[in-house]
Amino acid sequence: MTRKYLALVCALLLVLLCGCAPAAPVADDTYDDMIVVGFSQVGAESDWRNANTRSMQQALSEQNGYRLILDDAQQKQEKQITAIRNFIHQGVDYIVLAPTTEKGWDTVLAEAKSAGIPVIIVDRMIEAEDDSMFTCWIGSDFRKEGDEAVAWLEKRFGDEALRIVHLQGNIGSSAQIGRTEGLDHALAEHPQWELVYRDTGDFTQAKGQELVEALLARNVQFDVIYSENDNMAYGAIDALKKAGLQPGKDVTIISFDASHRALELVMAGEISFDVECNPLHGPRVQAIIEKLEAGGKPPKLTYVEESTFDAATITREIMDGRGY
Ligand code: GYE
């Protein structure tokens, strides 16, 4: 504290004497009282991801007593591993990891563990050798999300013949694995549902559009697009419209995330069913850290509550009350 005040006084004197402010932060120990968090984020591939990043930045703000070091891994696991090593090297107080894929974390998490840095996993899950590698996890039940999507499809189409196009998220991510398992399970139960195409669109709008455009160019016929996130669905919708097809009428679209833009499309009837995936993990992580700071023990696994939307259940009030 004393050193900090001394540095502040020196900086003030500098301003008074020379009429100029020091270019760099006064001193590193400006952050002495702050909790330093290194956050390894997957990337910026989707609206969901951006809402998630904003939520973390808002909750773990300087105003709230945090110094957040954010690293965007551009959807590459090796970049995340490097970021975590940098956080360990910098001696952060906590590491928050939103993992790209489930596998491949044992070595780097063992390094964090031996450095004594708690690791909080958010959003997707990891497959760890032993679960002492991380302090706790908070995120969604992706298999349940997949099950909800196919339950709607069953209710809407029953045993009708359906040709389904499946746009997958990043292969090996929990969000892809759970949502794909839900569909696979339903495909096995409904022999009259045919999977006509399946590929990854990497959770991006551009890739979703590209895949559906390619299908239409090959004249592949389909009734349903099962898109594992909203951004790929936006791309698919653009591709359908460009080909003169009406999303929601000629092709039924099922999507995941239920971000604001997607719910507008649910209202407009272009997306028929959207399964919510809640990205607002910032305050949840903040609460976990506060608990740990106070010597408490947060639950090992926490699933956030989520709902689903179709044209019958969406209202303007619901939309206006949403933070993403
Ligand atoms: O559905 C997608 C994002 O892991 C839940 O990642 C997240 C998924 C989300 O890119 O839009």
C-alpha cells in the first residue's frame, strides 16, 4: 500500500512539475489489491461466445476488484495451452478456462495444479484423468439440449419421413458432442428419419452458409436443418433465401443458443425451434471466486437452467428481458 501511495505521489508531482502524465501505468502494484484472473476464451466464433466474453468482462471488472487477463484462442486448443502456461508464469490468482474440446488438458492442468492456481472451467466440459485437476465447472447440459430439440421434432412430425441436414459445431467440443448425441439417439429410434448430410460448420455463420449453399448446388433435397448453433443457422437461412427457399416453410430449422437475433427469427417463423444455451457466466464465476476467497467450497459441477422457444412460446416481453 505505502509503495503504491508513494508511486501515486510521484506521478502527481510529475504531472505538476512537467505538465505531463506518465505514459505507462504508475507501477505494477497498482493491482496489489486486485484478484488477477487469466481467462482463456475459445474465440469469437459466435454471438453466444461474444456475449460470454462480455459477461466475464463486466463481472470481473476493475470496479469489482478484478484484473482480468483475457486471451482469445481463435478456436485453437494449442493457443489455449500456451495461454494457460503464460497465466501460470504470470502468477495469476485464478485461471478460468472455456475449453475448445474435451480432451487434451491433463498436462497443462497438472502444471496449474502444481503451481497452486485454482482452475475454474466454464461452458464446455473437459475429460480429465482425475477431477482434482480443476476446482469446479459451470455450464450447460448439452445432451439435454439435444434431447429437447429432437423431442420438439417428434412432437411436430411424429413418424413422418424426414430428410435431415445436420450442421455440427466444433468436433470434440461438449456442445457438439451432446447435441449430436441427442440427434443420433432419435435417428436410431425413427427409421423413417434420414440423415442426408452431416458436417461441421465450426459454429460460424460463414461456414453454415457455405455448407448449405454447397448442398443446394448439388441439388440435395432436405426437410429439416438441425443446426448446432444460431450463427450456423443464420448462414443456412441466407443460403436458403438466396436459392429462393423459405426458411420455416420449405425447410424447418432447429437451432441452439437462443440469442436475441435468433429469437427475432423464431418470432418471424424462420427458425422453428431454438434451445436456449445461457452464456452469462461472468457473475457465476465471480460468485465462485468470492466463495473461494472466503474459504468456501463451490459445488464441483453446476448446470445452468435453460429453456426452449418456438413461435407459440416466444413473446416480446421474454425477448426484451433477455441479456443476450
Ligand atoms: O452454442 C456456440 C458457441 O460452447 C455453448 O459455442 C458453447 C457453444 C455455443 O460457439 O454458439
